[in-house]
Amino acid sequence: MGDDNTMLPLGILLMGVSAMAGFMAFRPWPVSSTGGKPITPGAYVVEILQGKPPAASNPPDRDADINVIELGIMAVFIIWAFGKIAGLIAPLIPGDYQGGGSGEGEGEGEGEGEGEGEGAGEGAGEGAGEGGGEGILGDLGDLGEGLEGGLE
């Protein structure tokens, strides 16, 4: 039981230091009355410990910075909202506009010099997915033909 009480003074000291750091951080940094420059952190701590904290200065005008940040956040929000709206509208559009397509003529001229193994670098294929070679995702041409055959 005696070992539990040995850490109490350290805990009280750390709580006091954190309270002082919070007081210093969450108010506008004071400026010296003589030169107009911000006072040093050491002088600030000494004045707080003496019980005479310096008067807080006026915060700088940051309206231009705030406007730029607000415009950036608004642009991200608008892009996100349009993406969500497009996701809601896409199932309502009839036809092949939803992606995928019929598979005919896809893959022509793709795969020039990419991939490894057979077919790499051949380029102009004639059917769906031919001539692509095996790249990062492998040969995806056979996948489209297999899906079409299963749907008929």
C-alpha cells in the first residue's frame, strides 16, 4: 500500500503543468507592450506563476485564410454530393450507360508492352479483351466471355 502513494505528488505536479500549458495554449498569445513582439514562453510562465498573467493580445485577422479553407471544404462536399446523386440516378438510366457494355470491340489496341508472359506487347487485338497480355490484374478478356456465355 505504501507504493501507491509515492506517485501522488508526481500526478499533482503533472496536472498543474498541464493546466498551465492549457491556459497558455487556449488564449491569444500576449504581446509585449514595449516592442509589439510576442513575449517568450519562459517570461509568460514566470508571469503566470507570479499571479500576474499578461493581457491577451488581439488575434490576427485570418478572414482570408478562413475563406480559402471554407471554399476547399465546400468543393470537396460538392464533389461528394454529386457522386452520391450520380450513384442514386445510375440505376434509373436504361440501356448500357451503367457501365459494362456488350463486350464487343473492347480491348482493341490495349496492352502495348505491358504485363508479362505470352501476349505481352502484342497490342491490337481483334475481339473482346484479346491482345492485352497479363498485366497486374491478369488476362481479364476471358472473364467477360465467360459472363456473357452464362447469361444466354
